[in-house]
Amino acid sequence: MKTVMVSGHFDPCHFAHLDFINQAVKLGDQLICVISSDRQVLMKKSKVNEPAEERASLISQLLLGTGHAFVVLINQWDSDGLVAKALEALKPDIFCRGTDKTSDDMPKEEKEVCDRFGIQIIHIKGKIAHGSEFI
């Protein structure tokens, strides 16, 4: 079974997130979606628009329609804005990065975990939108 992991704040969830998730879910048999904790969101933005539990519930409901196996988790591993410890704990086969990311801006901690465990890194191409622009 091939496991694909995506991660994000998803605060708010928008069309580019849906495009990203729809592309990622097709790359494997199971999708792991790691939602940033409220603390992680606050580290990047000045406020949390939707609590992590609500963001996780929304993504879960959206994923039900894909017909693929999935799990949505709130990031309990990382205390910073990264997902390096989540990657280390979950060890997916593939880690998909969002449409607004490039190989040049990948945090070295995440890259090192992927290299150590043989996790393939895929940069999804597609629609780009930044949630904070909508608020």
C-alpha cells in the first residue's frame, strides 16, 4: 500500500487546497493529511480563523467524496511551523508539497527526514491562492 502525505494550515480552506489534495490523493492508496495545530497557525498568522478540529473535520468531509482511504490528523509532533517530526513519525512513501512551494524553499529539516527514510518528495503543480488574501 502506497501512502501519500500532505500538510497545511488550511485556514481557511480554499480552491487551491482542494486542487492540491485532489492531485495528491491520486498518487497512492492512502492519504494522510496533517493539519497544522492552532499554535502553528498563530506562529505564521496573527489569528486562527477556524480551530484545528474544525479544519480537520472539513478536510475529512471533503475527502469522503474521493473514495480513497484517508486519515486527517492535527499535527501533534511539531512545535514549530514544520512537519519534520510528523514525517518521521508517519513515514509516508510520498510527501506532497503545495502548489505554492518549490524545492528551493523546502525546510532542510523536512528534506533530511525525507532523505533518511526514502520518502519521495513531489511538488504539486496547479492553482495557487493564499488564504490570508481572502480575509
